[in-house]
Amino acid sequence: MAPHLSPAKHSGPQSFLEAPNNCNELWWRDPGLRTLNFWLAVLFLSPFMVGFDGSLIGGLLATPQFPVLITELARPRQRGTVGSLFGSFFFLGAIVSAWTNFGTLHILSSWSWRIPTLMQILPAVIQASLIVFVPESPRWLVKMGRNAEAKNFFVTYHANGIEDGELALLEYTEVCQMIHGEASEQTAGWLDYIRTGPNRKRLFITLMVALFAQCSGNGIVSYYFVLVLQSAGINGGLQIFNWLMVILASLFVDKVGRRKLFLGSSVAMLVTLIAVAICNERFLATGNISAGYCMIPFPFLFNGAYDFTYSPLPTLYTAEIHPFDLRAKGVSISFASAFGFGLFNQYVNQIALEAITWKYYLVFIAIVACQLPIIYFIFPKTKGLTVVEVRYLFEGGSTDSVLQDLRSKDRKQSMESLHVAENA
């Protein structure tokens, strides 16, 4: 039986943003968050390995599961930052790979390739050794009837061991209410995506995020610069630039909001694509070297705009908008769709560019232009909501109305209903 929560004792705010808690704002000064973030860093080794060795197996099997777990383990006020940093470790792995290969390039024995190959084992060994100690998802624990362990997770990692911490109790309450509410429904399956309006909207957003992440021109902007950048030694530098931009973006996710970042990056990419198309057309039509020189900065400008949103946010946002029973399926659909759109870029872009040259940029200009109204009118704002509260956005509410409704509910009645559900 789950521990009893006294309803009369807790009559505070409904939003986790207002819930008082004893966590230090600087996570490295907080014992609970230091421990929790260490376990989250263990999960970050997955995209690091994918970035290092480009493993298809690692990309398809391991990576889609970890963003879901990170979303469910992270402290609410850190969820955007932590979820965004997950994607940055792909670039960190690519950086280590690029410079390791560069460093062993001049070794005149078979160790020139043995060293980079053997180094791929190290992060896998570390992750395999520590993954068994990573906490279970509290939502999964409640679903399995292990409520005491779920409550203990929130108390230990989100409240530094304080049993009646307001934030920990609020999170535990929401999770229990959500899981017990879903218990009366059938187990979610793949067909649930087409049975209800909210789930169809989730599926549409998931596919659009994957499409925008792969088909926003990121596959063609640097097409003419690959040989130049590699010969100039900028390839490793470009990966460092990408990594730093994702790190910077992670600091703004919870401050600015997901939808504003999507819109801002899309506008910047649209302007950059138009500039690249114009310079490309002028260079091919006139042979003007100045037009060719003007194109050189644009891969960095475009990648900066792209990395600020479409590297860190797709997986985080997809996980946030899905309820517990569909979250893993949603992230899997996102990854599968992204791989599918990536195959299109891999095999079609070169052929199309050689056939119609600069005019092919117009296709991606149109795609990015269409992103803006889709993001503005369809993508919900998830800033300031827990993953439990986001569910209500798809029932017809807005972010502000959901927060207002949750804050206006009687906390005592909420806790009493939870106590009844736990002991049913």
C-alpha cells in the first residue's frame, strides 16, 4: 500500500513553478540534483557513442528510449535544459571522433585505426556498468503499483530527502492521478494514434517535427562546401561550433519556450536559404567570384540557426507532448521518421542539385516557409507545464488556461481523491 498523504496538510499552489522546494537554483550546489544529473549524464553517453562511431544499431535501438527516461526523471524546472543537452552529446562524440582520427592519422602502423576503434568501447563499458543504477521512471513505478518507490524518487532527487516537500508531493500527486486515470482505459496501442483527435494531432506534430529537422535545407546548404571545408580543416571546427550552439540553446529552452525557439530558428533559416539561393544563382549565371565568396559564411549561419532549435528540441518536444502510455511510441515514430527523411536527403539531394542546381533550394525555401504557420497555429506551448499537465493542452486548452485551471482546483479535494485511488 502506498504511503498516506495527509490532504489537510498540503493546500498550496497547483503549478510546480509556484511550489516551494528546498533545491538550490544552482544544481551543482544541490546534493539531490547533483546525484540525479549524474545518472542523467550516464544516459547522455548514448548519443555520444552514436556521434563517435555512427552506429546504426545504437541509433535505432538505444537512443530512442533514453530521451523518454530523461524527460520522466528530470526535475521540472530543469527538464528543458537537460532534455536539450541530450542531443548535444552527439556533437561531442563527433568532435572526439574527428580529433582522435586526426591525431592518429600520422601513426605508421595499424594502431592508426586500432586506437579510434578501441576508444569506441570505453563509453559503452561505462554506460553498461552504470545503467543498472539509474533510477526507474516514477511513472513506470506507479503503473507497476510500486508507489512507495515512486514517492521516494521525488523525495530523494527533487526535495533532498524532505518528506513533505511541496514540489515532490505535487509531482507525485499528478503522476498518481494520471496513471490511475489511465488504468481504467485500454492499454495504448499504435492504432490509438488514429482513433482520437488529440492523438492524431500528436502524430501530426511528431511527423512535422521530424520533417522540419531533416528537410529544412540542412542537407544542401553545405553541399558545395564539403571538400573546401575538409581540405581547410574546418570539419572538426564546424562540429565544435555545432556543439557550442546546442549548449547555448539549452540555456534558453526554459526561459524562452519551445515554440518561440522553433519560430525564431525557422525565420533565420528561411533568410539564410534565400541568401544562399541568390548567391548560388549569381555565381552560376555570371561566374562572379565575389558571389561565391559570399556563400562561405552561410553554412555557419544556417547551422547556428538550425542547431539552436532543431538539434536539441525535436526529441524533447516529442516526448513532452505524449502521455505516458504513448511516449515511447511517439519518440520511436520521431526517430523512424527522421531516418526516413534522412534517406531522402542522402539519395535525392545530390541528384537534384546536379539536375536543377540552385532552383532546388526553392523546394526547401517553400518547406521552411510552410513551417512558420504550422508551428504558430498547431504547436502548443509547453513552457511552464509538467509532462502531466501538457496532456491537457490536447483536450482543447491553452497553456495559460491549463495553469489557471490547475491553480484554481481545491488542493484538499485533489489529495483526497489521490488517497482514495491509492488505496482502491
